[in-house]
Amino acid sequence: MARIAGVNIPLNKHIRISLTYIYGVGPRTAASILKQAGVKGDIKTKDLTEDQVKAVRDLVEKGRRLEGDLRRDVLSNVKRLKEIGAYRGSRHAKHLPVRGQRTKTNSRTIRGNVRKTTGSGRRALTKT
């Protein structure tokens, strides 16, 4: 099992897709890492050799803020916004959209107002 940056990446997917399971690594970053490591992106993770895994692991963990460090940074940024009383901080505190999206019709899931759609309300008639 390939473990990179403290994350078990899937074995049955291409390595360029598997790397995106690491928080802080997107498709573009994964492609640049694989290019630097000299690994083709269409190889399945389980087919990589130990040397290739080591090269990818070294490049991922070198000079990038990933997983726990990055999550901690994001949380501290949100906490700072709340402490200084910024509008964005108050939106975070109320669990509302922060970036100007409308809230009348959308953002139901972020507000916790999930409406389940139903049929006409009539029960289906059973034949007896």
C-alpha cells in the first residue's frame, strides 16, 4: 500500500488521480510532481516500483504545506477573521456562504436547510 504524506492513496487508480487524495495536492500539482519524478501519470499506483514511490514521496513532502499543516493554516486564518470582526469571519461563524453567493434559493446545504422533494402527496392506490 502506497503511503504518501500520511495518506493511504488508492492502489487501483492512476497515480495522477491518486495523488489528489492528499489534502493540498490538486490535478495540476500532481502532474508537475510526476513530471519532476519522471513517472508517467497513466500508471496505476499498484504498478509503481519502490524507487518511483520514493521519488514521488520525496517530491510531495519537500517544500509543500500539506494535510495537517495546511488544515491548521486554514483554520487559523478563519479564526483570525472571526477575532478581528471581519464580515467574512461573521459569515463563517453563522455557517453562511462567505463569498457573496445568494442565500434565498441556494446554499441550503450550508445553512442546514435541506428540503426533500416529494411527489404529489397522494398515495398510490393499491388494487384489491
